[in-house]
Amino acid sequence: MSPNIIASLVPPTPEALAAAGRILAQGGLVAFPTETVYGLGGDATNDRAVAAIFEAKGRPSFNPLIAHVASVEQAAGLVAMTPLACDLARRFWPGPLTLVLPRLENSPVSLLVSAGLDSVAVRLPDHPVARALIQAAGRPLAAPSANRSGAVSPTTAAHVAESLSDRIDLILDGGPCRVGVESTVLDLCGPRPTLLRPGGIGVEDLEAALGQSLLRSTDAPDAPRSPGQLESHYAPTLPVRLNAMTRSDGEVLLGFGPMACTLNLSPDGDLAEAAANLFASLRALDRPGLTGIAVAPIPEHGLGLAINDRLCRAAAPRSGA
Ligand code: TXA
Ligand code: MG
């Protein structure tokens, strides 16, 4: 590693947070820990900062970003916090739930964050460093996962440094992320709450709180969907093969539950542990000289929905980029 990579990775001391807040207020970019994955943060109200995020990630600009806030009141200054949104915020914030809501007419959020939609996704993260940073910046932070677009998401500061350190001003190192998969994205703009992305809050928990089943963006052709849910995503360099119980020649096997394998997401079959280990394991197994990563079946409930969503995209045909 070159010395400037080490220099840009700092522990989140009060001084570092104050410096990071100043960088953000001036339009710079700071990577920071959340409970889900590391985010690449910029001032959500500054067009140039938001454009710099898209550029650093190599992300298509039609894929909107999440505005991260430090309080429900701050969210209410950006979007229409409907009674249902307030209810869900009370139950699940701070936490890995992102709510897509109508933009306020006078919303200070850059139009680039919405990528042409009349909605904004908001989230109050459950990580003290994330909230302290938003407060230090004094503005909402647009923050996608801090990786190059389409690649495996970062769950440690070192992952961020590997792919983005030459494109950002500072990386706050808050240790490994507790949840390990991104937030659940729920669209509340239409007549029925619609799941746009499974994530760190289980669908069962949301449905229990709402007292109704969620519409899925795959349920109906006219159901809301995230423009950013591109098929190939979260992809390591090696091809990924799903639902494997054994490995073929040249492959490594990523296991789940008691089994013989190269690396195990959770030998006890614990989905929360598996989610926390998912992205770091894909990175660790993505080594030259191998032919592919085979992955054991993961149960399709609770956090398993988010894990399988990420694995299916990691295994999807690559668009060539
Ligand atoms: O856990 C997370 O959500 C992480 C951490 C850093 O907070 N962030 C994250 O951001 O995963 P990103 O940009 O990688 O994913 C945001 C997702 C995308 O699928 C995007 O299309 C969707 O949210 N999204 C954002 N704004 C939207 C909107 N207005 N309407 C529909 N979908 C939206
Ligand atoms: Mg991402």
C-alpha cells in the first residue's frame, strides 16, 4: 500500500470528525461507517459534491442516492414524512431501513440525489460515527456504498481504501460493520408500501409492523422499482455459482451451516452472522488462479432474503463493464 492510503484512513476521534465535517461542508467526500456497510458521503444539498460521488463510484447517474440524516426532524425538512413513515421511523430508526418518500417542494436536497424522480430516499443510520458525522457536517449526507459501482460492498475501512482511496478526501475507520448488508429500501410514495430492496430489516418484521404484506417491485409491471437495481451487482472478479453443496475443480466453496467448505458464512447456520460475513468472505475468496466461487444454499427468510438478493446479483451475467 502507498503511504497516502494509510494516511487517509483515520480513527473517528472528535478532531477527525470535526475535520471531516469541514471537508463535507466544503464539498469534499468522506467515507464513513454505518451499521450496514461503509458509505461514501457528500453534502446532499450540493450538486457538485453529489456529482463527485457519482464520478468517484463510476455510478450511472440515473441511479438515485440515499440522503442520510441524524434525526427524524432533519428528514422532515427534506421529504413529506407521512403518518406511516413516522410510524415506521419510530419503530425502526435509527436502523437499516430506507424510506422512499415524496420530495418537499422546497427540499434542499440536490436534484441529482433523486436522479430525476420526485422522491428522495432517507435513512437514519444506527452508527454513532455516522450520526456524529452528519451532525458535524450540519447537512444531510448523500451516501451510496463506498465501492466502485457494481463491485462488492465494503464492510471495513480497508475495503474502502482498496478501491476508492485515491478518489476521496478521508476515510473514517469505525471497525467492521455490524449488519453487513445494505438497508432495506421501502417505497412509501404509492398506495401500498413496496419493497424495492431486501436488506438489514427483515421483511417479516416490516410486515408485522405494517399489519399488511408488502408489494414487491417484481409483483406487477407497474409496481414502483429502484432504477438502480441493475441485474449484475455486488460482483467479485470470479464467477459465482449458487446453491452448491460441493466445489468443482478450481473452485472454492463458501459454506453455510455445518459442512466441509473453504470458508463458512456461519457454521451454526445463523443468518445474522452470515450477513455480517458475506461481503468480506466474497472478497477473501476472490483470488487469482481460481475458476469460481461456489456458494451453499441460504434459507430464504429473515436476513436470508437480503443475502440471496446480493448473491443472485453477484452471480448474474456481467454486463461487460
Ligand atoms: O445500507 C445502505 O443503504 C447503504 C449505507 C451506506 O447507508 N447505502 C446504500 O446506498 O446501499 P446505495 O446507493 O448503494 O443504494 C441505494 C438504493 C439503490 O438501489 C437506489 O436505486 C435506491 O436505493 N434508491 C435511492 N433513492 C431512490 C428513490 N428516490 N426511488 C427509488 N429507489 C431509490
Ligand atoms: Mg451499493
